[in-house]
Amino acid sequence: MTAVYVETREIPISDLTRFPGNAKRGSVEDIRASIRRSGQYRSLVVRLCDDGALVVLAGNHTMDALAAEGYETARCEINTCDEQTARRINLADNRLAELGEYDNDDLAVLLSYMDGDYEGTGYTEDDVEKLITPPDLDGLDEPDEDVEKPSLADRFLIPPFDVLDSRSGWWRTRKKQWLSLGIRSEVGRGDGLAFSDLSMIDPNYYRKKSEVEQTLGRGLTHSEFEAEHYVPMETSLRSGTSVFDPVLCELAYRWFCPSGGTVVDPFAGGSVRGLVAGILGRPYLGNDLRPEQIESNREQRDEFVQRRLLAADPVWTIGDSADWVTVLEPESADMVLTCPPYYSLEQYSSNPADLSTMTHADFDAAYARIIAGAARALRNDRYAVIVVGDARDSKGALHDLRGATIRAAAAAGLTYASGAVLVTLAGSAAVMAGNVFTATRGLGRVHQDVLVFCKGSRSAAAQACGDVSTHLPEDIEGAFAEVDETADDAA
Ligand SMILES: C[S@@+](CC[C@H](N)C(=O)[O-])C[C@H]1O[C@@H](n2cnc3c(N)ncnc32)[C@H](O)[C@@H]1O
């Protein structure tokens, strides 16, 4: 016989009977803490016996904790069943929770949301410390009190949480250090163009102009707009392509690509992903539609080769990646790292194969084909990292590139493994935010999405990546140290 549900109701605790012979000895103190913080979030399971007795099959210690916390009644789910079923339920309720196991990564992430306030969860600070500390520190069985435990930052450069803050002091210093090597990812389009032709240099020129016109409710001449309203791009952005963050590159390679593993990038854009890969010893194959961009990337690579900064030389090719991905060797790459156009937010060229010139539907279809091809080129048990942001169309509607990426990746057989928000400097968003918000209630965009996918098994992919190395080649470390000493605004 199975149990038959009767009803759920509040019952005076004094009317309840403990299950005779309950073998479990629960921690009433911990349950009391949970009740204090979260209340009674689950009913006791009670058997209504033939003689009218109400016997607690599941939740005997919760009943004790409720009584100790001053509750006079407990919410109970009442069932009828025979004696043998009652015993089976009591045994199962105590035992079944013990039989599962934990994904410690997911547990650590969940606990991190508690911001150190673990009361009522059953966890203590010590438990959390143990969870995030490697079990076999320096190979010693007994932890030596004198050995300082490595912090998350020591082990992974920064704690591997799902908010990556590029405004932090550490990040800004690291970015300066990378850029001090002479990475000029912004070069490739518009370089050498007369700065007076702003619309040629700033890909957002027309969007900015129409936003100001909308706010003012009237049209503007170019000279009026440029003289009174134009917010210049950062120098590093005056090229027609937004610049991918070298620190994000570094983290992506160190965290998600095996040492010496090959990276493929179907929307290569500027040089940064290739150069950082080369410095960190990962062979890189990047493809982009724009010849001028790739030529400029190759020039930078040649300069880096001459300066002996590269442990692996990045290779860039020119063409439509919808074709390029079909000639990539299947299962040959150890990582995909890429950053597609954010719909038509920035238009990179007038080439009809350029995704940034396409309608949203055509973009999604071409994008899905390219992601599928890149996924085919990826070995099993490896990661793909795709950095995206939502973009507005000319009517002001926001388009969900994050969702489109997750759908394209799923169709390509990639599992959405984790995602982080990359918090970016407000920059020109800070200048425009007031007007844009007043006019449309649009919120200033100060983040991008870093989406991590896995082909195969997450744990096998993590194993393939091995321990995260924070090591830098000697020359690079020397150059970084010089910037470290001069960094003033990074604190
Ligand atoms: C977001 S950008 C990459 C910019 C990147 N954030 C950087 O660091 O320079 C996207 C790139 O995709 C390229 N692209 C667009 N459609 C393409 C296609 N069908 N095949 C190859 N590249 C394409 C554009 O030329 C552009 O350089």
C-alpha cells in the first residue's frame, strides 16, 4: 500500500506523537537556526492512525526545533497508510537525502551568494573554507599551520566568480601591463583616416547623433553635432572596432584552454586575442572578413616575433567564416574564443557577408552556421567562450544576442556551462546616461556577457585544462613589473 494524502493543516505540537523507534539523531540546533532565518519552509509528514493518533513520519527533529523556538503549532501534511508503509517512509526520509552527492563547484557558487552569512544553511565558515581549499596542499597530509594557504587570487589570478569587474584596481593595472607591450587591437580600420571625418572613424557616430536628435526633438547638422554634442571615443576605440579586453583574454585562456592548446576564433577582429594567445603559448587561428584588419594584425604579429615575445605565432586568415569553419579540421581545436558583432551596433564593413550588415533573422542564421562549424572543429571535452552584448535596433528595441548565442551553441551540441557578467567602465555611457534615461528610461549599458560552453563533459574538460597557471614568461613579467611600479590610478 502507498500513503494516501489527506490534507495539510496547522496542528498543535502537543497533539503530535514522535515516530516510535526513529533511528535518526538530527541536529536540532542547526534546524532551529534555519527556522529562525527562514521559518518553517516545509511541512512535517504526519500519519493519521486508525485510533486518531498523529504520528510524525518525517520531521521529528523539525518538530523539536519548532517547539524550542516557541512555535505552538506546526504545519503538517497528513497521510493515511499502514504500519509497514509508515516505517518505510521514516527510513526513506532519513536515508534518501544522504544518498545523493554534491557538485562542489555548484555548492561553492551557491554559498558565495550568502555573502558570508551562513546562518540557517547548516554550513559554517569553516565548511566553506574547506570546500574552496585544495584538499592536498603542497602534498602534505597534515596541513602545516605555518604554510600560508594560497588564496583564490593566488591560484586563479582572480577569484573565479561570475562577476568579472574590469573596473577593479587589479584589472586596470593588468590591462595597462598588457597594453604596455604594444598590443594595438584598435588598429585595422580608420587608422590614418583624417580625424575630421568622424563618421568614418567612430562606428557609433550616427547612432550617437540620432540619440541626441531624439533627445532634443530636432535634427542637427554634422558641424553643430560635432561642435556641441559629440562625445569622442576613447583613443583606443577610434578604429571602427571595439577593443577586446586583454585581461579577459588572459583569463579565458588560463581558465578554459589547456596549456599549449589551439584556439580558433571565427570573428577575430583586432590583434589582441591572437597576441595574448601567442604570449601564453597557445597556437591561435583567427579569421575575419576584413583584409585591412588582418593585414594590420599580421604586421603586429611580425613586430612581436621580432621582439621575441611570442611562444606560438598566431595565424590570421581573411574571408567569410561561414566558409572558413567548413575547412577547419574536425576535433582539432582545444578552445573557441570569439566575440561576434553585436548585431549592427557597430558596422564593420559594407560586405554583405559581414554579420553586422544583416537583418536580425539573417544574422541569427549565419551566426548559428558559424558557431556550428567552430563547434565541429572543437575537440570533445573542451570549452568555448563567447563574449556578447545585447544591441538595440534603429527602433530602439533591444535584441537578445546572449539568448541567440545560447540557442546556436545548443544546436551545435555545446552545453551552456557557465556565464559571467563582465562589468565595464562607464566611459561614454556615463555622459549619455542622463539624457538617454530621461528620454527613454534606457539603462546605461556597463556590462557584457561572457558565455562559457562545453563540448562533452565539464569535468573532463576541466581535467584537460589542468591546473591554472599564473606564470608569465620572464620578459613579459619584467615589462609588467615596470608598469606596476608606475601605475597610479589603479588602487
Ligand atoms: C565584435 S567584432 C570583433 C571585434 C573584437 N571585439 C576586437 O577585439 O576587435 C566582430 C568581427 O567580426 C567580423 N565579421 C563579421 N562578419 C563576419 C563573417 N561573416 N566572417 C568573418 N568575420 C566576420 C567583423 O569584421 C569584426 O571584425
